[in-house]
Amino acid sequence: MTPPQDHSPDPLEPVLFEVKRTIVGQDVLLERMAVALLSGGHLLVEGVPGLAKTLAVKSLAAAIGGQFQRIQFTPDLVPSDLVGTRVYHQHTGEFQTQLGPVFANMLLADEINRAPAKVQSALLEVMQEHQVTIGRETFQVPEPFLVMATENPIESEGTYPLPEAQVDRFMMKVVVDYPSNAEEHAIVDRALRPAAQTRAMLTPEKLTRMQERVQQIYVDPSIVDYAVRLVAATRTPATAGLGELERYVSYGASPRASIALVIGGRAMAFLRGRDYVLPHDVDELALDVLRHRVVLSYEALADDVDADTIVTRVLGAVPAPEVALRNR
């Protein structure tokens, strides 16, 4: 039987090309942002200051053409600053609802770990349910809706650890590193010229139609089984022949990780121009999907073992399936 036919290459390529007019490098981050957009997931980006995390999100939002809002998280922020509140108007004697900045297609939560837990938890309902409850009324946020949050890993002063329940709601956590010398040279060159204006290359309606096409990508049952086995091995590494890692893992990834691997694999296949998922699509996303869901023990911290090390070992130990391509 002949394999399924490919789509045209990368339908989001014009959008990413437009973003690259502003952003130098950061190819992995931009691709993961595209995967999150197509999957309807949320993205957590970690990196030291000055790596254009905020600019990348802002440029992508401009290229999509939807509504964009940025919230700078600070220790004195309160939940109503995010979701909105009810305001009493004395001349009418009535309360009116003023919606907060979460009502946008793309929300940037800048330095999310600088706000206390009460504010961070205010994002939970809107991230999961795409709605906000103010008083007795429930309001739907615009679709498509995506939260991208940044956090700074090098400062402890004035920061708060993210609650595990909230971290788990981020589909992926991307770690951004310093640019290469050549990339940094290009960054400085661009800084000497007026900034390029990002043009809208897409509309939210077209993006919604792309998301619907992604949902039609074929996922072989063996791919689902592979994703489940990967996630299960983070909970009990001994089942994958990695008994020496058991003492380093307090809690493994949740079932949300299995879902994110498969849904993200669909988006990767779509970006690669295929209408079927391959094990390689899952492998590419495994670090980003799993690293923030593996809770390490004190022994891991003492032995300088991080979550990426655990996930990389798991990827090497769990055999990938051989998917037989066929017409459906």
C-alpha cells in the first residue's frame, strides 16, 4: 500500500518568516510556539534576561493579526488585575463589569514567577476552560486563545515558585539559551537600524481552521502507546530498565503529558507537511513536554541531576515503534 500523501510544506512558514525579520535565531522557540498555537496549548519559556523572549511572543502575535495583551507580573499584582472586576457607577447606581487583559487571543504573562500564588492561580480557569468568572457571570475569552509565560531562572529575590497544578497546565516548557556569536553579531547589527514593523500574515479565523486540520492528522495506536510508555517511565524508571534513576524521581509526569505528546506530535506532523504522526515527532517534543512535569528528589539536587537528564535517559531506554504507513 502507498503511504498517505503529504500536505504542502509548512503552512505557517510565511508567519514564521515574518517573525524572523525581527528575531534572530531562536528557531526551536519559534517552532514550539507554532506547535502550541496549532495544538491550543500553553507555553512556558524560561531564560535569562535579554534573550528576546518577550519580543518573540509579541512579534508572533503581530504576525497572526489577533488581539495581544502583555501583563508584567509583579509582587503587588492582584487577581482582578488579570481577569477584571465589577465597578460601581454612582450616577447609575449599578455595577458594571470591566474585563481584564486576559481577554485576548494571545496573552503574554511576563516574569510569571514574580507574582504570588493567588495571582498565578487566577490564570488556572482561563487556561483550562477558556473562560473567566467575575461575580456571578462567566465570560468566554476570544478564540483562538493562548497563554505564553516567561520566567527568569537566575533570581530568587522577589520570585515565587509556580504551583504544581499551574505548571502542569502548560503544554510545554522551553528553555532558551544564549545566541551563538554569529547570531549575536546579527542582533547587534539589527539594533543599529530602525526596527522592522511586523506585518499580519494570518488571521485568527485562518488559525482556527488550521487547528481543525491538525485535529484530522492520523495518529497510529502504536504512537499513542509509545507516548504512554514514555510518560509511565518517568514515574517508575525501573520499568524501562533504569532502576538507578528511581531515587531521583519523587513524582513523574501526569496523563496531561501523554495527551500533550500526541497532540503536539500532530502539530509537528502538520508543520512538516504530513497527515500522519511519526515517533520522531513525539521524540522532538519529549523534553519540552516532560521537563517541567518531573518532580525531582533531594538526592537528584544533591547529585546535580536535572529533569532533562532523566527525560533523555528515558528516551534512550523506551523503544520507539515502527509505524507501518498505509491508506486509511
